[in-house]
Amino acid sequence: MKKNTPMWKYLLVLRSLLATLTVACACLTAQASIVLKLDRAPNVQNDKAALQNGARLFVNYCLNCHSASYFRYNRLTELGITEQQIKDNLMFTANKVGQTMRSAIRSDEARTWFGVTPPDLTLITRARSSSAGTGADWLYTYMRSFYRDDKRPSGWNNLIFSNVAMPHALWELQGEQELVNEADGSVVRQKLKLVSPGQITAKEYDKQVADLVGFLVWVAEPEASFRHKLGIGVLVFLAFLFAISYALKREHWKDVH
């Protein structure tokens, strides 16, 4: 067949399309073969000491860049913290306890330094919920998945949020990790290896992150615990009402044949 015939041209186009589809399928297969798993976040909603520690961590490490602008400082009294303690230890970006928790950084400065404005964290644990796990699970895994990456402007990258603009705010506590790829047949498992220990042990760091995440879960819905208890009470009442109604029904219809 001559190369200048229409059929030859059609074959060249078809071959190009097949090559493109092959490369695309290979890329999709490679991405699908990377297995990422969210770790389950400990539930500390009934531990006020843990939530108080989470508030301390949030104010000292997160509030510099991130806001919780739909949450007021005075609600921290529900965790057993007095207004005076809030003023003395937790209010770095406000003058009154009735004000919201706004970040110390200006949005225009943040865009200049990080390329993007850091998101508000009031509802972050609810916004990150997915089929892979709860928002708390995502955040708990995220805060433990930073690793050194000299190719990134901040020097940090994240295993579950690739090329994230945020640097590792808690690196002094955790230490430095590096990314390791382990092949298991056709599956590539990405793992993190601690190469430079931090100020606390890995177990202690996990506890600190759990407290921080627990605090953000509480901030997203402070009334959640009361709502759960109220729901249980309603179900108990309905069960009691059903028992009475059923007894009345039997009594009313017992003589009817």
C-alpha cells in the first residue's frame, strides 16, 4: 500500500489514537495502583482535658495562618476553661472573648507567601468527609503524613495531599520524615520513614494530633454530644410509648373476636 493513499493516512491516525489511549490507560493504572489508607482518628469528644490541649495546639500552631471565623472564643468555656484563662493564654488575635477566632495573617500576605489563602478551619472536619473515612480521619492522617521534599517551595510535601502549599507546622514536634515507595507485585505502597526525630516520640505526637483533630471536630459542632444524648433519650421515650400503646391496643381489642 502506498504511503500517500487515504487508507494509509487513516491507519496512521488510528495508530496515533491507539498509542494515546495506551499511554492514558497506563497512567490511570499507575495512579490506581498507589494505595492510600486513612487512619482512624481517636474519639476524644468526651475528654475535656484532650479538647483543652487541642485548643492550645490550635491557637499556638494553626491560628497564625488559619481562622476559625465562625467560632467565638467564649464558647471555650464549655470545655471548662474560664474567660480569664482564655484571655491570658488563648487570645492572640482578638481583644474580647466574644470575638471570633481569626488568623493573625492577612489574606493578601498569605497569597504572596503560599500562593493561596489558607482555608478557614471551622468546618474542616465535616468538609473532608468522604467514602474513604470521616473528616477527622482525613485530618488525623494528613497531619501525620508530611515529609521532606526539596522540590517544593516550602520544603515539605504530604502523602495524602500531593504538592500541598502548607508547610509542616508541627515538624519540630514530630521530626522529619522521608517518602519511601515499596513495590508489592503490581501495587506500589507509599510509606513514610522517620529520619530525624522530633521533640516528642511518635506515640506522643499521635496523641497531640488526636487532641488537635478532636478539638476541630468539636468546633465544627459543639452541640454534637448533646444531640447524640438527646437522640438516645428520644428513642427510649418512643420505645416506652410504643409499649404503652401496644398494651392499650391489646386491652381495647381483647373482647373482639
